[in-house]
Amino acid sequence: MFTGTVTGTTYDVPNLSEGTQVVITVTAISSNGCPNTTGTVTCKATACPNAKITFPNKVITQCLTPTLPLIPLPYTIANNLPNEVPTVAWSSSNPLTNSAINNAVNPATFNPQIAKEGIHTLVLTYQQKDCIWKDSILGVPCASEYEVFINGVSKGKQTGLTYTASGLVEGEMVELQIKSTSTCECPIPTVMTTCTAKACPTVVLKLTPSQTSICLTATVTKIKVEVSVTGNTPDGKGTWSGTGVDRMAILIQ
């Protein structure tokens, strides 16, 4: 219960749940010879209105160039509380994204030079009294697909970033051309290069078993075989095979 003196003509009763009723008694204190006047009213807490926040662009895509300017963050809101000054702020759970937001101007701005490339989620918080509404927009990097040409002949489109030209012989040269399709403002130039097929490197395998002789009995244990590889490429893979050999390179009795 609150009892006290206020100088204004309004008073907010905070922290009420929907449907709660309160009785408010107001006494107007006279500053002259007129008597004080008292009035009582019963108020019922109602839910916050279903306000709607609207953005010109829910998803923003930009090409991060050295001259890309600040991005304004305008919005409109409808069905909010009338005649109540709001508290408005943009924010992000990502510290880097949050540091790129400037709430000191109207509309607020987002600095892509600070945020750098990547996906950035910006949340708008709009508050009037105890009513809070939130909505967000998303900054999305350019998505692309790539069409691969070998000696001017298209080999199809793909989204992956690697391509293997198979069926080549040692010393054969091919012209590789990549055409990228951008889905945002970023222009992506065609890339061309010439590749020469090289012979496979000389790979040396050295097998080292934990023992070289056994006595074959009913209780004989598995023999682990270690392998060292030299001269291979970093992405090389190997598999084991043979009678009595499992995937762990252990001889099975």
C-alpha cells in the first residue's frame, strides 16, 4: 500500500498482474481557505496491448566494402500505449554486434565497419510503463552458388568450395573457370586459373608389428600393427584389408 504526497496529476501503481483491482483514494490538499477534497476510484489492471513493431526490411543484406556507410534502423509501432513517452533501445547478445549499435541518434544506426562480415541479429526493445515489446531484424551475409567450367565446358553448379578434376593424365593442363552467383548486393567477379595435373607423390608405408613371431595357441592375443606414412598429401586416407585384419590394424587369431 502506498501513502504519500505527489505533486503531479498522475500516479502509476507498478507490479500488478492482469485482473488485479486496487482502490485509489486521492485527497486534493487546498492551499487556501477552501477545504480539502477527497475522491475514491477502483482501478483494474489490464494486459498490455498487442502492439506491433514493423521494419522496412526484416532482413538486411549488404556488401561490406570500405565505403559502406552507417545503416539506419527505422521502425514503426502500432497499438501501443497512447500519450506515453517510450524507452527505446537496440541491442544484441553478441558483444561485437552490440558495440556497432548507436542508440544516441534517431533513428539508431548500425556500423558494419565495426561489426564486420557475418550474421548479426539486432533486437529492438520498446517499453512504455511496465509494457515491453521486442522484435528483431537479421543481417545475412551473401549466399552464393558456383558454376564450374573446365576448358570452357560447364560441369554444373554447386555450393561447395572444392572441385576435383578427375580423369587427367600427368602433365595435362586444364583451364578452370568459376562463375559465382550472388544473392545480395556484392558483385562477385569470375575467377580463372590454369591447373596442371601432377603425378601422385611417392608414398612410403612402414609397418611395425608389436611382435613378429607368435606361438599359435588357443589363448594367443591380437597383434597390433603400427603404420607410419611419408611422402603423402595432408588429406590422404588409408584403409586396412586382408585375412585376419580388422579396421584397427590388429591381426585376429
